[in-house]
Amino acid sequence: MSLLLPWVEYSPGMDGLLERFSPIFTADQLEEFKREIADSPIHPFWTALLQGLIVGPTVNAIAGFGEEVGWRGLMFRELIHTGFWRCSALTGFVWGLWHAPLVMLGHNYPQHPSIGVLMMIAWTMLLSPIFSYVRLKSGAVPAAAILHGSLNATAGLSIMLVKGGDDLTTGVSGLPGFAVLGTSCMLLYIRLRDGWCHEIYDYR
């Protein structure tokens, strides 16, 4: 979706990705990455996709479970009685705020660590209803952990082959990601409003 933006272009050499992380890597490291990309018989995108599909629902899910015990475990149980959307919003806010120290250190938004904190909070608030819905429909935290792990494992794919813009305007946690999540939340709202998921209203 990033390619729909006029200032973003396709970049098979992954120049945009390397540029984005230039603040946290040395020039020698970046040059080494470029050489590895050029010499690889298989483009790193396909390797990363395969790794994400394998690692996401397995190893990453185990790591994600540690977070999800808090977000879709404890907080979900304590807040779902207030309503699905309020529970999701409050959980998403705390979830994003919890990431603030890492964002300030250059993770997720290395080009804009300060503004990135606000972006992360907004992003997790948009993401939270989807995770809460998976948790509710599955009846178990591990389902949300698998989704969490898979997202973490594949999020980088959205910026690997684009050039232009920055960490605020491209990628899954940038403006394109916001648009996709916003649309998903609207569709979920319509679904729940029409009574297609009665379990949610039973919690009120």
C-alpha cells in the first residue's frame, strides 16, 4: 500500500530499508548489507517471508505470549465488562505506552523516536480491537500470541522493497498501516453492530 503514495517507489535493492536504519548502523555495516543483497541468489524478501511464516506462529508466538498474558489475558478479563471497544482502546493505549522506552531508543520509528511514541500508541490502539476479537472468538490467549508473533515476524516485509518517505509515512506502523487498520476496525465495528458476534455483548 505504501506504493500508492506519490513519493514512494519500488526498490528491489532495499535502499529505503537501509536508509531508514542508517541511524543505528555504521556505514561499514550498511555497505556489508548491500553486498550481501547483491550477492544473494535468492532475494532477501523471499527468505524473510519464509522465515516469518515459520518463526511467527512458533518461536515468536512464544515470545509474544509473554505480552499477551498481560494485554489479552489480565487486562482483557479486567476490562471486557466495560464493553469491547472501551476495553480494546484502554488496552491499546497501555500497550503502546509500554513500548515507549524502546521507541525512544530507536525501535519501530528510528527516524522519529519522539513522535514515534505517539504513533506507536495510536497504532496499538487501532491494532488492539483486532487482537481482542481474535482473543474473544478463540477463547484463549495463545491465539492472540500467534497473531502477535506472526505480525512481529512479517512486519518488516512492508518496507523491504520501497524507497521514499520515512518511518511515519510507510510500512505497517506508518500511514499505510494506519489506513489498513482503520478500515479493518470500521469493518469490525459494522460486523459487531449488526450482531454477528453475540458473545461480545454478553460481557457487558
